[in-house]
Amino acid sequence: MKTNIFFITALFLFIIIASFSCQTAKKPSEKPTKVEIRNEGGQYQMYCDGKAYYIKGAGLEGGDIQELADRGGNTMRTWRTDNSFRSGQQILDEAQKAGIKVCMGIEIARERHGFDYNNAEDVSKQLEYALQEVEKYKNHPALLAWGIGNELNLHATNPKVWDAVNDIAQHIHKIDPNHPTTTMLAGAGKADIDNLLKRCPSLDFISFQLYGDIVNLPKYLKESGYTGPYVVSEWGPTGHWEMPQTEWGEPIEQNSHNKAMSYLERYENVIAADSNQCIGSFVFLWGQKQERTPTWYGLFLENGENTEAVDVMEYVWTGSWPENRAPQLEELKINDKGAHDNIYLEAGSSINAIASVSDPDGDAISYVWEITHEVADEDKSDGGDHEKRPETIIVFDSSDKNSVELKTPDETGAYRLLVYAYDQNNNAATANIPFYVK
């Protein structure tokens, strides 16, 4: 009996010690991915651990990382290390699980938000912050590159911002020799490129952000004389600042089908067409955001439905269309008028709206209509800053009918009618028309 008790006690102690050892053992150190950009006879190529790598990417913070991978994307970019959706660690861990890489953004202060690049103390603190973030994540195997700031040239006048960016890049290379650095420019102007070439020699490549103007990127590169590697770090539909406006000053948004065709043309004719300097791109936005409307820039809607632009990205990334495709909305009219017709309506009058929608798979379509205020002038964001969604006045479900009759609001002002056309497979099409109540 005593022998049995001794044996049981010894076994119990062994199990406790073994368990404690397992819990306190150090995790194996993370092995960072070695990322290089090589000039091979005038043609630039990115390599990850010696294997050729072309960025098939999307800007993503709150979007579905696994779906990006499932659709054929291999890279995501962020605008900062931690955001309101995920921490930097969560981003990298989820990306690693999905098998994709991350161009990790480092938040750098903007002059247009009041930062003074003549203030040496604040600039030094910013450098310290940036390097702390690099130290946190530099060894994560999902990390691809560092994006130092976003559109720091927008409304900026002090060129010392580029001295600060170059200083950060220099220090990053000292503590992290495995990952290249870049900064994201608004546009591709010659003066901005000249500033980077002169003041930021430590950057490994330049990133450009263009929307409708992306068609002019080849011309801008030729004018600037820039022959190095680049990424298009934001591109997508035609921007609200580039579209025609109503007589009362509201931008006219493309419908989801026209947007999808723009994505396809811009990818094939500009991004994929440059095999010498372009090392990839990040489409905007793998998710949803409010900017002038809730549908302008997101490839997904507020409840997560895929738009036709998602189908396009899967096609350009994989060479194949998805098995089930989104509905295609080609036209929306109010009282037989389109968005370019400057529609004025009397308060309390009728709106007869009709949407022309088809579905490549013959799926049944259901319709939801919404009338919202326009974003108030004082609430309109600049440079992609946060913007509050305007108030919704009416939501109406017309079931399977592609037309609806509604009443205009009683209050004078600028409004917008939005239509959402849903299939039964988490896909949707959208369009909207601005109108003014007299």
C-alpha cells in the first residue's frame, strides 16, 4: 500500500513538473521573411526568401483577410500598426494563417493635421515611436514591407517631412535588414517624386495612390524620369473629387457595374501592363467605408455583400471568374432622368425610380431602396479621414420589383436615392442618384 502511495505521489509530481516545463518553455523564435527587390536588366522583381513575388494586394483594415486569400490575393496593406479593428499582432497572425503577406503601415503625422516638421523634438519622438513599432513586428514571418506614412504630401508645404521619412527608413534598415521601406504618395506628381529622390534615398521603392487619374501614371513616370520600382498602393473607382457634380455641388457616383469595368480596365491597361517597374498593387478598399456615400470606395457593402468589383479582382488575380457572380446594375433613373440630369423635385412629390439589373447566373434579385441626406459640408472628410454616415430618411424593400414609388422628404435640401440589388449568394449591385428638394 505504501509502495503504491509513493508511486502515485512520484507520478503526480512528475506530471506537474512536466506540465510546468511545457508552459514555461520559450516559443521557437519567429523567422522573418527575407524580402528583396532586384534590378534584373532594367526589370524590377520582388523576392521573398529567394522566390519571385508579385503583389496581388488590397488595402484592408476591417475586411475579411481569409476571403482576400480565397479570392486570389496574396498581400494586404494597412495604414497603421494598430487600428480600431485589429492590433498589429492580430493582423500579422491572421495574415500568416491565411497565407498572405502584410505591408505594415506606420502612422506618421501629417502637416494638414497640424504637425510641424520644424519642431525637432516632436520629429524625434515620432522617430522613436516608429522604431518601437518596427521592433514589435520585424520578425513576424507574415511581414512584407514597411509603409512609412500615408499621403504625407497632401496639402503639405514643408519638405522637411521627407527628411523625417528618410531618417525613419535609415533607422529601420539598421534594425530590420529583411524588409524594404516605402512611403505612399497622393498622386504621382513630378515635384513630389523629385522630393523623394532628393530627400529620401533610403526608401526602397515609391508607392503611388491614384484613382481615375491612374490612366495617366505612365505619362507621369515619363515626365518625372523615375525609373525605379514602384507599387500602386491605392487605386479603384473614380474619386469623388474627379467626378462631375450636380448644380448644387454634389459628386455623381458611378454605379457598381461601371466601377467594376473601371477596375478591370485600370488593372489590365496600367498596373499589369508595366512589367518593368511595377512590382504590384493594393486595390482600395477590401471592406466598406463611408466617404461621400456608403458605397463609393468599398468592394463590399455594409453588411458584407460582395460587389461586382470583387469578381473582377478574383479574375485579374487568378485568371478565372468566381463560380457565382454579382448582379450587374447598369442604369438607375428617377422620373426618367439620370444622375447627370440635375433632378429638382417638389417637397412631398412622387419619386418613380427604376433600376436596370441583370444577373450572370440568372439568380433571383431582391431590391432595397434608401433615401439619405447628403453629407453636410462641415462633415465632409479630406484625404480619406473618418466621415460620419449621413442620416437615412427612408428605407423601403420592394421585394423582387426593380421599381419603386416613394415620396420626397418635406424639408428642402440635397438628398440621394440609393438602390441595392441582392442575389441569394451574398452578392449585390448598387447605384444612387442625387436630387434636390425645392
